[in-house]
Amino acid sequence: MAKFNQLKDLYEDGYRCIYYDSTENSHTIYLKNFDTEGSEVIELEDENDFSEFKDYIGGLRMS
């Protein structure tokens, strides 16, 4: 859950997911802040965190 909260904090700071990749044991999320040109890579091992992240960004797109 801590990693998911880190992702939400990055989103609040202007970062956006530009790509994510899933394997059986891990999920890699690539984020970019287009204002500052900063980038972050977050590794999630918990399937629930990854599902929660996908639901979170899906909800943002619907707004």
C-alpha cells in the first residue's frame, strides 16, 4: 500500500503514467512530469497495489 500512496503523491505533483509493464511477479510503472521533465520508475510487487493503481488512473480519465 505504501507504493500506491507514493504513486498517488507523484500524480498530485503532476506526474503521469506514460507506460506500464506487467510480468508474473512484478509491475513496472513509468511516470513523467511534463512540466519539470522529471521521471520516475516505480516497481510494484503486489498485484493488489497494481490493480488499485489502474483503477485510480482509470477514474482520473473518466473525470
